[in-house]
Amino acid sequence: MFLSINTLFAQRDTDHWIAPYYASTSGYTNAVYLSTDSTTPFPVKIYNNNTLIQTVTISKGNPQSYTVTANLIAATVTSEALQVITKGLYLKGDKPFYCTLRSAQGSHGEIVTSKGKAGIGKLFYVANPPNTTAGGGTANNFTAGILATEDNTVVTVSWTTTGLVFLGGTPNGPNSQTFTLNKGQSYIMAGNNGTAANLTGFIGAKIVSDKPVTLTNGSSNGNFGAGGSSGSDLIMDQSVPVQRLGSTFAMVKTRSTAPAENMEGGIVIATEDNTEIYVNGGTTPLATINAGQWYRINETNYIQQGAGSGHFNMFISTTKNVYIYQLVGVGTANNTGGYNYIPPLNCFLPRKIDEIGKINEMPSVTGITLKLNILTETGAAVTYSSNGAPPVTPTAAQGPYPLTGNTNWVTYAIEGIVGNVTVNSTKAVTAGVNGGYSSAGYGGYFAGFSSIPLISKQTGDCIPGIILEVDDSYEIYQWYLNGNPIPGATTNSFTPITAGNYTVKVAVGSCPTAVTPVYKVFTCLHQSTLALTVCEGFKAVVPTFTNSTQNYVPSTVTIITPPANGNCSD
């Protein structure tokens, strides 16, 4: 059997959350891989359920990995499903870094790439691969793990397919499940493939929460190939909230050499009714679907760019914002599946990807051969490098190749990439890898997910103490309070001193300027009172607090006369 592993669109950020998954097949080795472009070493703290479990120091050219015990990230018994549990990870760094969870065992493996702050939100639609066989029965499943980032987070998951059977019990509502999580707690909804409805019935399930959560979804294990094989693979990735979605996408074909098995292509999940799906600039939609419905795009829609080039890509457009997951295969087998969440094309994507560490490394897997795919705006100057070597310009045979149906973007392909990889472009860029050999392989893309500018809190909750930020990939910043520009507030972070509605206008390259949605900032309301008896002629000392949400309010101050001996302590 092949091992197919997918890494895609990791987000360079200071904060990363990774929700757990349900592993119907046990024995996975799980490790987080951390890398950065910072030449100054800095620590990354790794937490489980708000408890520090490890501190790892990283810098450019010095990526690190840390093996996570399985009980902190994977569920393997039904008593851990449909229950509030404490599995999952939170990672915090002093500077931005990339983070991936890489899981492997025997013939199965996957990489879950953290999207950082762009991966948390309040509205999601679940994805798992469109499994085509119940082969494996209880060994295969769908899985959706939800991790809370704040206390008292109320989450409701709902679906429309009847007949779903969940591991761990029966949902507490008709086609819905509601639960409450505190920060660091998680919840897994999973069902095995022994029930026919479970093969695809949970695709498009809706997740709504009142505070930000993160979602890891997919199948552990699954098989979406043709041919009826009972084999399977780990197929999983981290999702993004609906607010991060778009309507134009590009994909580069990976390394499947079995077109009859239909191991490539993608799945589209709608978030609004009457969503039309088009490929390669066509004028007739492949399908029209409603919110929560899905459609599979077959691999026959890839177009070879140039006779005999071996370079295939596909342009996808929709009339409303959607999720798209690229289906991935390796070699000639139909049980080598994986998938990747694909972000929308956007000129606000970063101009560099620096750096992806140990790109061809997996726990207990060696000897992988990779192809690097690069997607950038037309006319950009592109270079790449690995392991600190001087930047290299792609050859004419490596690209750029046009994208049928969209003249604004082009693609490249470079074989044999290894080590710590950096990609630079003079315009917006994403990049990814795919490859392997007879028993292992993986593929996917890396990119910034702050392409849609949003304000997030760097630290604190209110004034004083809160610090706001947007992604640091833009060229121009201007912060606004209640619609008015703040003099001198022209960097990617800002410390508010006045409550109100904050926005940021950003610009980069040839992109039009963009303004973030409003971020409301409040003054801290928590106060402490203190009663003092003060000796006449002496002064009361106002205490200091380390918690920025506490303010001192004096009250009940009584003045007394010192005793005859003058010792106020008497």
C-alpha cells in the first residue's frame, strides 16, 4: 500500500491551534514541525489543555520537530467521541512561525497544516473525502475535531443526511449536537464506514459557535478512489471559517498515475444556495448546489499546458464563496488518497514563503522524492531555494505555464525539492509539494491565510493591555478609530488607549486598498476595591496589579492620630 500525506497552505503566525482527530486505525506517530524566517532564535511554547508540555527554540535554517504523545491529539476509543475531552494543542511563539502536525503509521499518513489565527472562527462547514467504499468497515471513518480557544464556548453542529451513526452515543438533538467547551477542551464527532450513510453523509455539516474554535476534519481512514479496493489512507486537514473563503481557485495536478482510479480533482462545498461551479473559464456550470451540499470535480478537468509538458492545472470559479479541497493520489493505486484545503486566489497573498522546514520529512518515513509547485501572478519574478542555498530562477521547462480561463495567474513545477524550502516572488504567491515512492508520498500547498485582511488580538482582552494586529505581509498600513485615521498608526500592530471601533486600511503591490471589518475594543470593567486605615502624616500606597483587567478604586479611607510613641505600626 502507498502512504499518501498532504501538507498545504500553512500559515506563518504567532499562534496555532490543532484540534484532535479520531483514529479508527491505531499506531500513528504524531509530531509537530515548526519553522520560521527569523534569524534570531525564539521559543515556541506547546500547550495541551492550558498546560505547558514543551518549549522548542527555532530560527531560520534550524527548524524543529516535537513528538506528541498520541493521547494528546488522537482518540482511539468510542468513549472519547461525542464527549467533552482535553485533547488538542495550542502553540505560542514570540515571532511568527509555520506549524504542521505530521502523523504516520505503517501504510497511512497525513500532514495537518495549521492556518494560525486565520484558522479560528465561528462558522464552518465540515469536509471529509467522498468515500466510495465501505471496505474496512470499522477501520475507516469520518472525523471532525473541534477545539475551543476561549471559556464557555457554545457549539452546535447540524446536518441534513438521515441515518448517520456516530461513535460514542446518540446526538442530543434531531440531526444536531450542542455542547459547551472551555479553553483547551475539544469535541470529536466521528462515525465509521460500516454504515452506508456515513460514507458521505457528514460532508457539509454546519458548525456554529459563539466564540472562536478550530476544526480538523477528514477521514482516518478513507478511500475515494474507483475500483472497489478495500484499502484506505489517512485523509485530513485543518479547515478555515467561512469568512476566509472565496470564489476563484487554481490547482496543479499531483503525482497520481492512475487516471482510471479518479484519484485527483476536488470536492466543492457550498455555503450559500444556488452556487454555480465552473472550470477552466467555461460558461456552462458543472453543477449548481445549495448551502451544505457538495460536488466532486473529476480529474479529467485538468488541462495539460503545452504538448508533452506533463504539467496539468485547473482553474475553478464559483458564483458564491465555497470550500474547495483538492483530492490527491500517489502512483498507480486507488488507496493512496489525501486531500488539501485550497484557499482562494487573491493578490493579498504573501510575496514569499520562508521557510518550510524539513519538507520531505515524516515520522518513521524516509526516501521521499518531491515536486515543488508554485502558483503566482502573471509577470512575477520567481526564485526558490532549499537548505540555505542561493536562490534559483526556474528554467523555461519548469514554467511559467498559463492557467486556462484566467490570465492573471501562472504555475511552475520543480522536481526533486528537499530540506528547508524558501519561495520568493515579486507578486502574490503560493507553493506546494507532492511526491513519494512505492510506499510513501505526500503533496499540497503552503501559503498565507491572511489574504483577506482581518484584525486579531495579539494579547490582552480590553484596555489597558490589549494589542491588536493584522498580518505583516502588507506594504502600507493605516489604523482607524471610529472611521478616523489615527496619526502615526502605520504598522501592522497597534495598542488602543481608547475604546471604540477599530479598522485598518492595507495595501500591497498592485492590489487595490482593502479595509478590515470592524474590531470592537472595550475598556476593562473588572475592578478591585481596597479599604485602608492610614496613619496621619503617612500616605496610603496604591497597590499594583499584574493583571491588566484590574483597576484600583479607593474607598473607606480612615485617618487616625499616631500614638504617643510615634510608632504608627502600634
